Amino acid sequence: MTLFKILLALHIICGGISLFYGAFIMFSKKGDKKHKKIGNVYFYAMLSTSVLAIVMSYLHPNYFLFIIAIFTIYMILSGKRYLEKKKTSNVKSLDWIVTVSMFIFGLIFIAYGIFAIVKNDNFGIVLIVFGSISILFVVQDYRNFKGLSTIKNFWLTTHLQRMVGSYIAAITAFIVVNNSILPEIVAWLLPTVFLVPLITIWRRKYQVLRVRKLTDAS
């Protein structure tokens, strides 16, 4: 058995675990002990899947694997670390490194997407969408890290957002790899269209807005 096939087998196993436990976490009670334990299983399974995907995309060049892996690693790492950032003083150098790295990759995705569209390759639309979403998340990180968020418990709402985002990436990968019916662009963007509303719903459910201090005009 070749190295690539071994990595592929491990990738499929970890990916299957991620899909199963991710679905359970999304629709189960948030914050209890079971959620935390299963959440850790999901985190390590998803992180392993993504790291393996990067290695595989190098051994057998594959833009699809690489893009999904980079996006997922950012989502899963930032999502996990947001649980430790209940104050802006808890932001560490690693958090900035992860965010700046995603900013760079986001710009690269957009640039390649524009280049692909110029070359009449519709896959460029997917690159631009993922690149733009990445940049929006980076801007959100900056506001959170600098204490500019209007949400008091930004650490919780952003954690939920990023974890759902990582699951969207996993579902996207599964659909694209196994798709034989849907147009390629539809397969890539369908999970985002259906699951992003959940992020909005949960953010509104759990968020606590900051109370703005009123000052007398002078």
C-alpha cells in the first residue's frame, strides 16, 4: 500500500468521525459536559482530516483539497481558541498568526479566482466566495481582538460560528467528492447556503449586546 493510500484511508476515517459527531453537536444541547467531550473529539478528528488533506494535496496536487483544508484549519483552530478569549487581554500571538495567515490565503484565493474567471473557468467563483468569506472572518477577528465588537460574549458567538463553519467545509468536501449529479459550483456552495442561516440563528439566540454608555454632548 502506498503512502498516499494510507493517508487517504486515515483521512476518510477522521472525516467520517467529524461528519458524525459534528451533526450530533450541532443539534444537541450546548455547553454541557457531553457537548464538551464530543466537541473535543470533533476538533481533533477535523484537525487531523485537514492536516492529512494538505499532505495529500502536495503528494497528488489538488486545489480542492488544499482550499478546503486551509479554510477548515482556520475555522477549527480559531473556533477552539475563542473559548479562551473571554477578554481581549487573552488574545495571544498564536491568534494573530492564525488570523494573518488566513488573511493572506484569502487574498490569494480571490486573486486566483479572478484569474480563473478571466480564463473562463467558473471555479473562480468558488475561490472568490471562499476568499471573501475568509476576509470577512479576519475583519471580525480584528474587531474582537481589539475590543470593538458590539457583542459582549463575542467569544461564545464566534466559537459557535467557526465550528459550524468548519462543519460546512466538511460537508462541502463530502458532497464535492461524491457528487455526480449537481453542477460543480452548486455542489461547492450548497452547504454554505443551507447552513449559514443556522449561524445567524444561534448568534442571535446566545449573544449579549454591550450596553453603550451615553455621554452628554458639550
